Amino acid sequence: MLPAPADHDWVPVHGGESGARTFRAGDGSCYAKCVPADQVTELEAARDKTEWLHTQGIPCPSVLDWRVGEAGACLVTSAVVGVDAGSVPPATLARAWESIADAVRRLHDLPTDTCPFTHGLTQMFALAQDVVSRGAVNPDFLPVEQQQTPPESLLARLAPQVEWRLGQEAAESVVCHGDLCLPNIILNPVTLDVAGFIDLDRLGTADPYADIALLLGNARGTWRDEEQAAVADETFARRYGTRLDDDRRRFYLHLDPLTWG
């Protein structure tokens, strides 16, 4: 299903979940993701989301090729040149932090009525219910203090808040990345501006905290200590233009790990 070898010298990057495979062109100019037949619909949605965001003035990959057949499908996208924000040291991330906040704000400022995709709380919670029911939660994704707690109990703790959180989402829905961890933010290594967002499979309208909680929580793995993390949180909130709601943030930070499996 990959484009002809004459097009590019494809190098395997890693084996994805459920049979998905990712390849990088030998010259680094593009990536190809190939999936079996039962995952074509999901990859087609990722293609559509990437194409849409690319038209909105938000830096991200462009779709270069799409091939589908009986065996599955392959999506080829351009590479976003730079370094992922999850691989830089604390001092570098600190210098890039305001640029990251600005880029997230620009994404969240896109008009929701023009976005044809949703990835809101109803969808997230249903996904978590499915993952938990299949016993597919990866404990390594959970906060350390929750890794010995049965996922069913973790989900049950969140359930009473869902109706309230849905009201918050309805009042403040934005266009979210959906998986806003540092490796999905690519930085210009010279200017440290955001060169683009990648891995847009979960893009859609949602509560802004679906992105904010994950970004700030993931960045804690880079900051030297809690003091630097607290300063970074304040800097993000000021630059983004919000006052952080710790309870709302905690809800989404605890829900997200239950949706992967």
C-alpha cells in the first residue's frame, strides 16, 4: 500500500497500535501511515482533519497522497520540520513556552461553527468506557498515584461530574487538538516558535481543558521541579488569557489516560 519505492526510500518509524505502521521518507520530507482494512475509516477521518486544519492557517502537515485498496489504506503527509517539544531540555522548553501558549490560543480561537469535527466529552467518556470495559487501559499512562487503582474505579469517580462538565463544554467549546502532548508540538530549533502541530487524529470541538490539562500535565515531565512547573502554569495562563480552573483541569487529566487502548 506504500507509494512506489521510486517515490521515496521509506524507512519504518515504529509499529503502531492495532496493525498500523508508520514510515518516514529517507529524505525526511514526509511520512506515511498505513493501516489494515478495518481501520480505513479512522485513517480517512485523520486525513480529513489534517486537510481541514491546513486550510485554517494553523501550521500542520499537508496531505500529499491517499491510497486505499482491499488490504487497507495509506496516508502520506508532509513533515513539519523542527524538533518536538517533548525532546528539548527544561531551559529550551521555557524559552519556547510563550510561543506554545500563543499557538494553542490561535488554535482555540478558530470558529467552532466552521469546524466539521467533534471530540467532545460525550465522545471521550464513551471511549473511556469502551477501553475500560475491554481491560485495555495502559497503567503507564496513569498518574503514579492511580496506577494501583482499578480503572473501573477511576472511571466511576469521574462519572458524577460528566453532566456538569458537559455544561462547561457547551458554554466554552473550542477547536481542540485532542492529544496536545509535547511530542505533538514541533518547534523551530532556531527561533523556538511553533513550527506546527502533528498527529491530528483527535482534532475536534471540545472543552479547552481537554487540551490545556494534557499539555500542562505532560510538561511536568520536563520541568526540573514543582516550582518551575508552577511558574510555567502561571505563564501559560497569562499568555493564553485565562485563569486556570484546577478542578476542571484535574478532571480531564484523569479522563484522558482512560481513553487510550
